[in-house]
Amino acid sequence: MTAIEVERIERFIIPVVSFILLFLPIFYFLLFKGFELFVFLFFFAFPIVLIFLKLPKIWCYFVTLSFAVFLIYRGKDDQVDVLEIAFALLVIPGLIYFFIHKLFVEKKQIIQNYGDLFILLFFIFLPFNGLIAFLNDVDIFRWVREISILILLLFYFPLREYIKSEKELGILLLCALIAVFSSIGYLIYHYRETTLVTASYAYELVFGLGAKVKINHTVFTAAYFTSIILFVTRKNLLLRVIVFLTAFASLVALIVTVSRTFWIVVLLGTIVLFIYYGWKERLRILFFYFVIAISTLGVIYWTFGSNYKLVTRLIEYRFLTSTQGKKDKSVMGRLAEYPVVLRGIAENPLWGNGFAKKIRFRDPIFVRTSTSHNIHNGFTSMLFRAGIPLALFYISFFIYYFFKSFRLILATKRHYLQPYVLSGFIILIILFVSQFTNQQFLFRDFNFSAFIAIAMIEFVNRNYKRILS
């Protein structure tokens, strides 16, 4: 038997064995939990799995497209639902197989920069946090659920590996666009058909029923800015029409979410772009906003009909409460959390309290003791859950790509690749700012936006280096 034949056998056996070893514990878990249907569906989907193994690029597109469902469907907060399990089985085993295949079959180096090193160190030490969570009486399934959301960030590794040409990046962004439009459509439909039908006052929309549709802000904002950048820099008419519709739909969705944080982000980001670009692009931006403003008002009136005045009162109410400072009820509630969270960080600075750990604080709005998984600041939440060392690895990952994208923006000025890295840079700014008002790193839309942004930054980095060489 020749060395070439041995190598071919190894290339076949190692993936198959690793695939079997990977899914055996998953089968056991599914059978133990009574999900026999998933075992059947797995064998039914086995040919599709083989296609993904043979054509991993198709898997990348399919996962991105699947966010159309994952961003929309929200199960009960205290239960792991069927779709979450299905999505986890689509993504997580694929990621594990990707890393095993690259390391032991292709024998390629995965770590290409400090950002890779920081995030991989975070995930290497993350299982020890499960022990901390167990010792702090955290429900282990709740812990796994939070960790599975974090793992989505690693999807940028296969995207960097398999998305190489601008055409392939365009297909990836098209899949992301479909996911965004699906989320926008569901949001507006849900708001119009359920919330506005039962809510009579703006107060109910803000603190009651309306809170249920306050999701996917990061995705809408990211899609909005990416669309603006492509609109002012691309000459293709069809592309301009598509990105205009995307920006318009994203803006309507952002208004409906009544999220003041992201309204401010949109305003500040638009001012930054207006200053950054020359007069030619500025005129396009002004035209862009003039048409969008008129279209947005018209669609809101057409969508909400007789509830148009109620929606406008809600928007006005949200803007006015932004000026109240510490008197604003949302701010009061978040300020009440901070002493509890900071005390938890001080008590366990090195290893944290475990992901999915609840906090108990005195709610000043309802005047009662509240228990919550949610901490309304992503930075303190990460420190509270993971401890200082792991939190620094995680945050350093984003800081690295923030400065890397900034350097690429300067290097690619007036280059056809620049809109992609500029979009990634602005998305990273959105991710940073949004962490100050909620633990965004545990949200699906945050990680979806993050791996798309980093994939664009890495695409520009790789292709720009290739052009220079």
C-alpha cells in the first residue's frame, strides 16, 4: 500500500470516526430526554449532512439562511424548545467537525491572529464555568442554552475559510438579507395583529405588550448601515434598489421596536458617515434620507391604520423619556441592578458566578424583590458570569477586530473593498454601544451580526493582501 493510498484512507476514516463519536453522546441525550423523533430526523437528513461535509460552503449559506427562523422564533424563557435543539444540531456539530477536520485531517493552523487566540482561549476555558455554575445552583440546561448562543460567534471561522470571492460574499449577504427581511416582516405583522389590537395606551406598549416585540435591534441597525454604505458607493441600479428597500424596512422595524438606544445609534452613525464621505456621497445620503423619511411615514400610516396616532404618541413618549435621566423608569430599574452585580463581581472576580446565574434586586418600578437572568449591561454581565480573565479574553477579541478594521479602512480608501470593511467596523461600534444597555452577547441577533461583520473584515483583509502581493 502506497503512502498516497494510506493518506486517502486517513482522510476518509478520521472524518467518519470523529463524526460518529461526536453524535453518539447527542443520540444518547436525545433518547434520554424523549426526543426519539430527532433521531429519526437525523437519519432522514443524513444525505443532507453528507452534502454539507462534501460542500461546506453550502452549509455556511444554509446556516446563515436558517437564521430567518432562529431570529423570529422565541420559545419560553425557561424551556429549551424543539427549534432551538434543531438549530444547535445544525450549527454546533458542524463547527466541531470543522475544527477537528482542519486540525487533524488538513493539519492547518486555525489561529491566524490575536483575535483568534483570544476567542479560542475564551471557549477552551469556558467548560470550567459550567462547574462554577453548578456550584452556584444554576440549572445546567439553562447554562447550556446560554453557552450555545455564545458558540454562534465561532461561525466566522468557517466563513473566513470558505467565503473567498466577492461573488461568494454576495451570496452570503443575500442569505443574511433574507433572514433580516423575514425578521422584519414577522415583527411588523406581530405588532400590527396582536399588540396594537389589545393595547389602548402608549404606556401599555412600552411596559407591557410592546416589550414582546423589542427584539433583533442589532440586526436591523446593522442591515440599515450596511445598506446606506452600499447605496452611496455602488453604481449597480438593481443593487441600489435592493439596499434602499433593506434600509427602509430596517428603519421601520427599528421604530416599531421603540428602542431608544438604537435610535440614538442610528442618528450618531449617520452623522459620522455624513462627515466621513465627500460631497458626492453626502448628496446621495441626503436624497436617501429624504425618500426614506417620506416612505417611512407613509408605510407606518398604511400599516397601522387607525392606530397611527397611537404609534406616533408612543414614539414621542419614548423620545421625551430619554431626557428624564435617572427619573426614567427604565434607567431606575437598571441602576437598581448595578449594586447587586458589582457585589457579585467583587465576591468572585477570577471565576465569576457562572452563566445563567440569576440576580435578585429591589425593583423600584413595581416596588418588589425581582429575580432575573437579564443584566442590563453586557460588560458587567460578562464579568459577573465569567469572571475577569475570561471576560477580558472575550472583550479583547472585539477590540482586536475593531482596530484591525479601522486600519483596513485607512488602507483601502477609495478601494472597491472598503464598503465591506466599513460596514463591519460600524457593526462592531453598534455591538459595543448596545452592550451598555443590555447583555447583548447572549442575544441571537448580536452573534449573527458579529460573525457577519468579522467575516466581511476578514474577507477584505485576505483579498487586499492578495492584491498587494
